[in-house]
Amino acid sequence: MAEKKSPEIRKIAAAQAMRRLMADHFYELDRAMKEGHPKIAWCTSVGPAELLRAMGFLVYFPENHGAMLGATRMATDTIPAANAIGYSPEICSYLTSDVGAFLQGRTPLKDAYEGITSIPRPDVLVYNTNQCRDVQDWFSWYGERFRAPVIGVDCYRGVETVTDVHVDGIAGQFEALVAPLEEISGEKLDPQRLREAVRLSRRCSDLWKEVLDTAAVRPSPLTFFDSTIHMAPAVVMRGLQTAIDYYEELLAELKARIADGVAAVAGERFRIYWEGMPIWGRLRDLATLFLELETCVVASTYANSWIFTALDPDEPFRSMARAYTELFIVRSDPPKEKYLEEMIEFFQVDGLIFHDAKTCSYNTNCRHGMPQRLEERLGIPSISIAGDLNDLRCYSDEQARTQIEAFVEQLAGRAGVRQ
């Protein structure tokens, strides 16, 4: 009897253009480091990238590098090096995999891009703790190694309603960054350049939302696993025209898929929402498993984290402050649950998968009864999978597969579908 072949992932053609964009991004950073101009700012992924671009910096995002370490599984070898110098296995594995890679002189950039041998050296490191406090520690460690200034914004946590008090507090901290950045860059902030960067970010955000919203169609033209790849320009090119051009191309392709009835998951039976971080080292394995189960993971909180509808070029500092404080991870459980309820309805979700990420408590939402409250109120079933964003020692392939297969069987039983 012939062995049954696993279904193939339907690739998105625009990915070729994205790979070229990412190559250009890293080559530009590498060239600037070698030539000493333009200056390079490191930035957290939901930090003030618009302000940095307006002041002439090229912007590098270490969390993007951390995701690359996870996706290439290089993190498995680099995390222990950070643990050996005192970083706990319990803290952010982006941090530990990245610091460990630096200690070992390794980077996936070296394998992906000919001629690049290291991450770019920073002239300044700028953080926003809206994601977690670990980013401040992470940047401070590099600041000492590179003898570069570290500045940033301390965000609120557990916010139920974002008020003018919150916005004023964060906007004031953004404005306080201007003077030290002017000193480092040697340029005065041009308000028009800042407005333009915010305008471009808002347009990028709107297009990215349109891309993700195509998954509300049945069958969905893309999956969560697609979005983890195609979100890269929204992260590293926010504030640039190149990101807008890319998402216009991607959106056109997805609309064509919808018109032609092309499903990302052939025979789509069930629709799942993924809550939490990706398991970077198992994206392909999980994508293939869901294909086999004819189940589409249609949406996620993670990919939606780069939708900033509050951005307004007429009020750059205040709108940046509001957009980066309305972020899901900053909020308390009631607004988080309201958001998930809206996503469940919009994407016509049959069930939720919560990723309990060992080293990322801030992006793990299944530890304080949220799945149970949502099921009680909405009748929506869920499971929680133990794992991590980068540290695969925290993840069991067999256990996850068993849980997911049983969950899909449960959904079939609820729907009265015969297996």
C-alpha cells in the first residue's frame, strides 16, 4: 500500500518580492555599518520607528533577528551560551538566543546573505517596554558591549481603557527622546519628515489589516503560518514606502485567490484562532499538520499586533503614544477578551488554540482562566499547547500533535461531522 503523501503548502507568489526586500534591508544596514553612514538605531518591534526614520537613522529590529534564530532552529544551540553567563532559561528566549548567538559569533544573516558576517553595530538603542521589560535588559546588555547609548520609553501595563493620561505620559516620553537623538544623529528633527513617516506607517498598517482580513472569507486564502512570514515588512519597514508597495502586491494576489476560489487549506472544514506567540522552529510542521486535518488557522493576535489604526500624521507624537499603548499585550484581561470575542465573530472561528509560551508570560493569556471564561460566555472550545517561541526544549511534537488531532475531532463531533 502506497504511503499517503502530506499535502503541500500553497505558496504565495509575493513571497519572492518579500525576500528581495528583506535582503535589501539587511544589505543596507551592513553597508551603513561598514561605511559609518547613515547611523543605525536599534529599535524594539513596537517602538518609535517613525521618529527614528524621521531623524535619518536606519532601523534594525533585534526581535526580527530573534525570530530568525528560532525559525532556523539555531536558537537551540545559542540559548545555552546566554544561560551560561547568568541569563535564566525562564526569561525571553528571543533575548537568550540572540545574546547567545552574539557570544558565539553566529547569525542566520551570515547563511542567508552573502557577505554579511554580523549583526549591524548600533549608534543608539531605543526601546519601548510596551511588550515586556526584557527588551530594556536586552538592549542594555548590547549598549554596554558596543558602548552605545540606550534610551527608551517605559510603558503602562494592564491598561483597561487607554485615556488621555496614558497618552500624555507616553507622548511626553517620546518627545523627550528627540534631544538625545538629535545629538547622536547630528540632525534636527524635521516635523514634516515625522508626519510623513507616521503617514506611511498608517498606510502600511491599513494594508496589513486588509491582508489579514481576507482570511474572513470562506475558504481563507491565507493562514496564520503565512502571516508570520509576510508580516516582516510591517515590522522592519514600517514608515517606508517599500512596505506599502509590498502589501499592495500581496493584497492583490490574495484578492485574486478569493475570486478564483483558491483556498490556503484545501477542503477547509474548521477555522482556528491562534492566541499567543508562534513556535518559530515548528511553523512548517504545524502548517502541514493543519493541512492534513483540513483545518485553517485563520487569524492570530500576534500578526494583528502590527495594526495601528490610531496613527495620525497630524498628531504624530500623541497618535504614536495611543497606537503603541492600545497594543493587545499592554491591556488588562477584559479588553483582551472583548477583542478576542470580536475576532471570533469576524473570522467565523470554530475554536481557539492558546500557546502557553514558557519564556513569554506577557504574550501568554491562558494562565489565569481566560480560555474557560471565553468558553463559558461564548461556547467556544479551546486548548492550550505548552511550548515556546524559540526554546524547543519546552515543546513536545508528539504531545502537540495528539492535542491538536483530538481537538479537531472534538470540533467535528460538535459539528456533527462524521469522521
